[in-house]
Amino acid sequence: MSLNTFGIWFGFRGYASLQREGISRYTVNLIKYLIKNFKIRCEIWVYNVNKKEVELLFSDLLNDKFTSNFISIYTESYYINIKCKLHRYMYFKNSWNINLLLKEENLVSWKRPYEDYIVAISYNNINKNIFYIIVDHILMGLLMFKGIYDKTTSKYLNIKKKNNKTFNDTLVMAANQFSQADCFLIPVFLWVNALKLRKRKIIALHDLHLYDFYDLFMKEWDREHTGKWKWTFDSSINKIEEHLKYNNDILFISNCDYVRKNHTLKYIKNVKAELTDYVYLPVIIPDNIDNRIVSEATLKKKYNINSRYIFFPTQIRPYKNVITLLKSLKLLLDKEYEIKLVLTGKLNDSKIASKYASENNLWNNIIETGDVPEEDLYSLHKYAVATVVTSLFEGGFPWPALEAMYMNTPAIIAKIEPAVERIEALGYKIENSGLLFFEPMDYKSLAEHIEYVICNREKIVYEQRNIKNVLLNYTWDDVSKQYYNIIDKFILNN
């Protein structure tokens, strides 16, 4: 048995905006290249509340003549609608055509599961008399809108209590009843309702940074908010650990060996090392981006940039360590360099950094662009003195650095384990890579690097060309092939 159909689980109940999340971009590209290279059929399972978001997220693939043939999206309504039709078919089967039903749902290939299910329904209802059938229909009508009633057996299904409310995970039921996936990808480990799927599961575990930097989160964020996130992490991991006591149906794939060893195996009990793996992830370069770069004058006018600038394109989170960059900026300004710091995040998201900026009169030298379109993002890289990555942790080689190198802009990077691991995996040492590294908290060293780049920008770009070419030659084609082989082996052995 090999991987033919891949399930993608977006089974979180509340509404979520998915467009800007790195994990969303990872999922879309993985699916795109699995289809391209192996013609894998993909089922995407999502609650109705997020269906439009998922359709938007996968719009390029759904609108493509080739890939659209391999992707289907299913929601919990699918379960309710099909069961309702099957219920009517059971009572009026003389006037129904099962093949017509299947064609209506565009699921002719799923004929066998349907036929088996109909036989089971018919068998279960043989002994029902007309009185119970009438009662069944009345109750079905009253309770159908809550989605908690099984319309064919008149029994409540898996009702759970949460905050004195009842709900039923019909999406899991639908997937278990009708999915033909050989295994499911769970892009976010917090979506633990996926543990109920009666399929092999791949959990993409790219980081558990909250545990490494919990004290920092408590300082930077509201303590109650941080505590809730910690509780959510703990609760999800506890459920995974409990599941692993009795099952070997989960494979954890990380984005570097550091995360595999220091997050997956460290923070999740009962994980077998042989059921963990890692695949490095390349940067996602937008199609035709070179032809969409705007002029420097247009860009600077749009964002009110009137001098040289350092680019810091990331959300401001506690472990992003923006305070080190601000301290370096102050040193440069004290030396009377005319330079700005351009952020795509909001500095006020960091209590420590925003306070430091106010106390040292840095706000006039900080420009916040907010979210920017792709062409502006890459244009901001192109015209920057340098793109700086100060993070205390990244789940692999930092994408902003790769984006900068693609645009022939110097990258200055904090010396963190995942970045060093990636460089060494390519046969380089950081000393001969041509990249500029600094210890994450050493703002003086960072300031010296920026000062050096100001005076030697073209030289740095030239010195980074070899590692740039090697890093950028690693593509999503390579990723999809590694994933396919890893998953194929997992299916065969489990």
C-alpha cells in the first residue's frame, strides 16, 4: 500500500483568518507539489465556518486546470446532507436511484462505502414500526439544526459537555465514515479532535516555542493571555500523550532536527523516536515576483521612507528579540548615521521594545508598514541596507533571510541552532558561509555588522552568493519527494 489519497485536517471549530499564517503557506505548497510530482488526490476537511477561508487559501490550486482535479473540500454539512438523503432513500427507495444520488454528490468513486452504509441503515431499521418512524422524524426535525442527532438510528452521537453546552463533532464522523485518505496531515498540533480520526496521522510539529520562552512571554504579554495559551498547549499535548499510550498511528514531522530533538521528543511523552522525522523547508518565492518589483522612489514615497533603512519583516513576538535591534539602532544613531528601521509588525506588541523606543526617542526613526503585498515585501528587501533576523528561535533557516538573499540584499542573522544546523547540513561552516552572524543578545556586534554593510554592501552580496545559490536551489519539489517517501514508509510499516 502506498500514498494515493492525502487528507488535510483543518478541523478547528472557531473562525480563523488563515491567509498570513506560515503554516498555511507550508500546507498549500506541500499539497501543490505532491499533486504536481505524484498526482496525489487530496481531501481537505474543514468546518463550514472556515470553508471560505480554506477556499481562498487554496484558490490558486482550485482554479488551476490541473491541480483542481485532485482537490476536494468537505465540511460537516456533507455528513448531515448525505445522511438526510440516505434516510429519505431508505423510506422511498422505490423512487430513488442510488447512482443518481452519488452523481449529485459528485462522489461516484465512493460508491462502495455508500452502498455498504445503506445496507446497514436498512438492516437497522427493519424492525421499526410506523409509530417509531413518525417519532423519529419529529425529533429529527427538532434537533437537526444543532447537528447532534443521528437521523437514521434515533440516537445521540458522541455528545460532549463544554461550558454547559453540547456539541457533536460531525466533521470527524464524516471523515471516519467517508474519507478514503491513506493518512491525514494535521498542520497544527492543537487541533486534537483529529486524534479521533481512524486513519494514520502526520502531525507537522514545527515548534513548541512557548515552552522555551514562557518567562519571556509572561513579561511581554498579558499574564492571563499567556496562561491561557500555556493551558491550551498543555491540554493538547496531554491528549496526544494519552493517545500515544495505546496507539502508534502518529508520525511527527518537524522542519529541522533541532526541533525534532528539542521540542517533539523533549516536550511530548510517549513519542517513539522512530516515529519522528524532519524535512527542511525552502523559502516560498511568489510566481513572477521579479517582474512585480516597484521602483525605489515609488516604494519610499508610499511608506514615507526618506533615508537608508534596515528591514525587519516579521510579526513582533517575544522571541523575535526586537529589543536587540533597537539597541543597535540607537548605537548607529548616536554615531550620526542617517538610517531608519522599517517594520512590518507593530512595535507596541512588545512592551519592552516599545518602552525602550519611547525612552530613547527612537520612534521618529521607526516606520511601521503593517501587512504589505508580496511585491512590496520583496521590494522592501531589495532596497534595504540589510535584512536583519534577531530571533532567539526559528523553526528552520529564517525565511526573511532567504527572501533578502533572493533579492541580493545582505542578510544579518542571529546565531541560533536551527540556522547553524541548516548551514552545516549543506557542508558549510558559518565562518565560511559569507553570511553575517551575531550572538542573539549582542547588540554591539549587530551594530558593527550593520555599519560594515553600509560601507560594503556589494562586497557582502558577492560573498553570500555561493550559500545563496545552494539554499535557493533547494525547492518544494525536493520537499514533496522527501515527504512522499517518509509518508509512504510510514504507511507500509504501520
